[in-house]
Amino acid sequence: MRHRLGGAVFGAVLAMQGFAAAAAEVQELKIPKGAGGIGFLPLLVMEQQKSIEKRAAELGHKGLKVTYANLGGPAVVNDALLSGAAHMAPAGPPAFLFLWDRTRDNAQIAGIAAMTSLPMYLNTTNPRIKALRDITEKDRMAVTAIKVSIPAIIMQMAARKEFGEKETFRYDRFTVGLPHPDGVAALLSGISEINLHFTSVPFHTRELKDPRVRTILTTDDVMGGSTTFTMLYTTRKFHAENPLTYKAIVRAVRDAIEYINQDKRGAAQIYFDSIGGKGETIEEIMTALNDPRNVITMVPQNTLKYAHFMNDIGSLKNRAGSWKDLFFPEIHDLPGN
């Protein structure tokens, strides 16, 4: 009897400790949905299927509220994360790396996981532009954010390779920060100063429907293969103080990626519904999801290449020795690079 009573008390103590641990965690999780497009589809799936809430409940953190905000663009989501308006940020590796580098002595931001590896496409309506060297002072290029976006860094890489070290920042002065939908509208309007747009699917596909539009460069051309396009990152404080929530997030990201890869039509419907049934058809979204260049994966790809380049040109003070230096340990078992 004494033994059974002791076991019951011990079990009750463990249960109370688990309840206390869950209660100490964040009760409302705030996540920006990003700049739009297929690259942020895992977040849309997680929102629609309430993946984080379900995984958190399984771990004992019941009643977690998850709020997804319509915030996008690297600079915007970084500001939201630093200000505490968001608990994590979704963006490309360059935007993440700027924060990783600048918060080594305070917030210590690190990656949660990759979400997608997609090429980006530099499109133009200017028949005179056949290659990068044809871009002049008269041209303007829409990118999601000046200096901190994937296109901005890719243009620096391309300029350095073609014109030498002193010309690394050659194209910076031609860039204009615009969200993807606004970049599409500006490029196709014919009345805007924007005659170049560095964008991703499905915006790239939408632009190519116009016979004036041609692609002159892709990120895969510059990076030499598949490269992480979108990823999630957060602060070390959030990681340390919310172990159950953090574990639920990682599991939910994995669930969403598995769902997208196993049920592309279902994922396409979720994306279609998220844009209000406008812009793309289900079949067009399916075409993008079936394109082997568009990879939905948690595995970081070529992130260290970005980090080393940005350190070489002085954009980052700190130099990562491995991709694992950039991400929290929960995904270190993946074959990243």
C-alpha cells in the first residue's frame, strides 16, 4: 500500500512539474507569414492544419494560441523579431545571416530549419538587356529588400565574379525594395521605372506570360545548384525558455513539408485558397510543386556559401565554420551545408 501510494504521489508530482513547465512557456505564438509565394507554403499548411497547436498539445502544452500575421519582406520580419512583435521570422538566408552576425552578443539569433530550396529569376521587359553587364543607370530592379535579400546578395556575387572585387556592390544602386506582388505589377505596368524584377515562383511564371518578359539569370546559375530560399529563425532566449513550444514548431515544420511532398494537390489547394483564388490556377501551382528545381525541404542547402561570401565582403564580421554554427542543434542530424 505504501509503495503504491508513493508511486501515485511521485506520478502526481511529475504531472504537476509538467503542467508548470507548460504554463511557463509562451501562451500565444506570433509568426509572420512572409513575403508570399511557394517558398512560404509550409507556413500556410501549418496555419491551415493547426500543426503547431496539435504538436504542442501532444507535448503537454495545451491551449497554445498561434497567430499568423500577414507580414513579409526580409527587413520587415527582422524588425518584427527584434522588437518582440514576432517570436520567429521567415525569410531567406541573407536576411537571417545579418541578424545572426549582429546578435552574437545579445539575442543570439539562429536558424530553426529550412523550408524550401527554390531558384529565383531575374526577369526584364527591356529588350536591350541581354546580360547583367547591359544594366545601366537608366534601369531599376525590384527586389524584396535592398542589401539584405537573396537577390541583393546574388547580384553582389555575380558582380564580383564578372567585374572583380572592387565592383562587388556595382548593382546595389539600381535596386528598389518591393514585395513580390508589387514587383510584378510594376514590371508589367509599362509605366513604372522598374524594368527588372528578381523574383520567385509563382510570380516568375505570372511574368513570363507576358511576351515582353525574358529571364536573364537565376540564383542557381550563380550558386551552382539548389539553395535554401526560405527558412525560419528565432532567438536563443525563445529557444531556451520554450522547449515544448520549440519542439512543437520543429515537428510541425516537418509535418508540413511531408504533407506538401506527399499530397501536392492538397497543398496546392491550400495555397490557392490563401491567395483568394486569384493569380494562379490549381494546375499552375501544381506545375510549380512538380518542378524538380523547387524543393520543399528542412535541409539547409548552400547556407554556408552565403555566410562565407558575406564575411569575405565585410557584410558579416563573424565567420561560421560549419552550417551547424548557424542553426540550433535540433536539426544537426540533417545533411545540410
